[in-house]
Amino acid sequence: MPAPTLLYSSAGFSYDDIMNENNHSESVIIAEGLVKRYSKDVLAVDGVDIVIPANIVYALLGPNGAGKTTMISMLTTLIEPTAGSARVKGFDVVRRADEVRKRIGVTFQEMILDEELTGRQVLDFHGRLYGQPKAKRRAKIAELLALVELEDAADRRCATYSGGMKRRLELARGLMTEPEVLFLDEPTLGLDPQNRVSIWEYVRNLKADLGLSLLFTTHYMEEAEQMADRVGIIDHGRIVVEGSPRALVDQMGEDTIRILGRGDSRAFVETLQALPFVETVVEGESVIQLGVDSGSKRLAEVVTLANTDGFTIDDISVAKPSLGDVFLKYTGRQLRDK
Ligand SMILES: Nc1ncnc2c1ncn2[C@@H]1O[C@H](COP(=O)(O)OP(=O)(O)OP(=O)(O)O)[C@@H](O)[C@H]1O
Ligand SMILES: [Mg+2]
């Protein structure tokens, strides 16, 4: 298996520092060769190594079926790995699952709410499950209901909640036990922008005030870009590239030129590769993408060259590179931002 490309910028530590020092005491989540095979045909996670230091927000970004939920399920002890191992806060997720559970909070993409209970009851039961005393539960519930803006609906049955309300309740539940490590599977899916902002604000505060570490999965590129200290891009159960969002995007060049067109692209691509101002050329299924020093300045030249090389351009545009472009570079496919 090829090692994933690792790019770190100014984070103050390198991947090698972390991997080579046998001292992982600062690492909150460590996965080594993690594999999950659901059946003969379904290899959901295919040998993932991850080291996540304390007090870091880590995003697992990937398309549908990439293995994100499966990763979270293994790290939160819900399913056992087929091979490899993982530790959370130093505890093995299989052998010391109880110790892991004490220290984590998790919210799932597929919610498991008892719809007959009210929002308040859901939170209260959860606190009781973890042995929180009544006064503590009451204070925590009030705080969290305010956070996710469910105060007015707190005493209605969950069955009457909208999808977004259920998701917010689910998030509140994950925070009920003041976890040291929080796992969020698609935390903002189905939320309106305002709710997304307030939830991330709260999470950021948790990280700052309590030194919380956080792993979340998302389809939203800009969410990973903005919220994460580090991003692991996952595809077909493998981390294809990992690093700080800044470092990942910086390698793509200053600007990205995207070209949609027809005809034999070989000569054109060769020409592009030889140009001094072109830093990267990525050819996807239907798109050619260039990392260049200055997009708007180079556009005309690129169009002229396409004509010379017998390639017909249907559409050409300049943009700042994004994590989607990084995904395209490493997989040859587009990661659509939903
Ligand atoms: N319980 C299961 N039994 C069998 N196959 C499963 C199971 N759960 C997931 N899979 C398969 O494993 C692969 C990875 O699924 P997973 O849910 O981890 O992906 P994901 O990245 O979370 O996708 P999404 O973005 O759609 O949530 C998929 O091919 C999926 O069909
Ligand atoms: Mg999922």
C-alpha cells in the first residue's frame, strides 16, 4: 500500500516527529493499519494510519461510501476492526472499550433517538446513563438546549421535531457528558447556515476552553477548510492525502484554471505540462485542471494553446484552489460539495 502524501505547514510538528517518536502520549487518537471488511466484497476501510494530537480539530473529508462512518464506528468502539488497531486517549478500542467510552462523545449521521421521549428527556437519560448527578444534569441540559436553540421545543416529543432539530438534539446529547474527545459524523448535515455557524462556534469554544479534541466527517469542503486544523481526505477506505488545509491547498498553485473541453487532450496536456507558469496539471474524467501562478493573466495563453493543439474548450474558469481540487489531484475524480 502506498503511503499517503503528508503535507504539514506551520503546525510546529511534522508527521515524522509524531510517527517516529514512540512516545504517543500527546496523541489522542492513533490508528494503525485499521481495516474494516463488512463482507467478501465490501472493504470499507482499507488500512488507515492516523495520528491525531491533543486539542486538534481533524476532518475526515470524503465522498459517499468512502468509509468515514465506518472509521468513526471503529474509533468509538461500536464495531470492531477486521485488522489493525486503534487507541483513543491511550486505550485500545477493542480491549479497553469501556475506558474509551468514558472519554468520548459521539453523534451519528443516522440518529438513534427514541422519538417518544422529549428532547429534555433524551438528554436527561443520557446523563443518567453516565451517572451524572441531578443538579449537574439540570445545569448541563439548560446550557445545551440554549446552545442548540431547542429551549422552546424541549418538552415536545422528538417525533414532532424536524430533521434539523433532531440533529441539534443529537449534538447536544454528544456534549452532555463533557467528553475529552468528540466524534461528529456529518454534524451539520441538514442544518441551515445559521445553525451551522452557531454549532461550530460552540465547538471551537469547547476546543479552546476545555482542550477538547475533535474528529468530524464531512462532505462540505469549505467546512473542512475552515474548521479543521488538519484534514484527511479519504477515498475507497484509504487516506489519500493528509495535512493542514492550508498546506494541502497551497500545493495546488496560486490559482486553479479549470478547463472543460472536447477532443484529444494528449498534445494539449503535454504542452501545458511544459509551461513554466503551470505548477500542476491534473486530468480528471471530464476536466483538466491547472495550478498556475496567476489565473487571469494566463487564461488567454491557455486558450490559444488549446487551439494550436486541436483541443476544443467548452468552458474555462479561474478560481482559488480548494480541497476539492486536492481531491481531484489525488483521485482523478471530483468531490462535489453538497
Ligand atoms: N453495516 C454495513 N454492512 C455492510 N456494508 C456496509 C455497512 N456499513 C457501511 N457499509 C459499506 O461500507 C462502505 C463505507 O461506508 P461508510 O458508511 O463508512 O461510508 P461513508 O464515507 O460514511 O459514506 P457517506 O458519506 O455516505 O456517509 C460503503 O460501501 C458501504 O456501503
Ligand atoms: Mg457516513
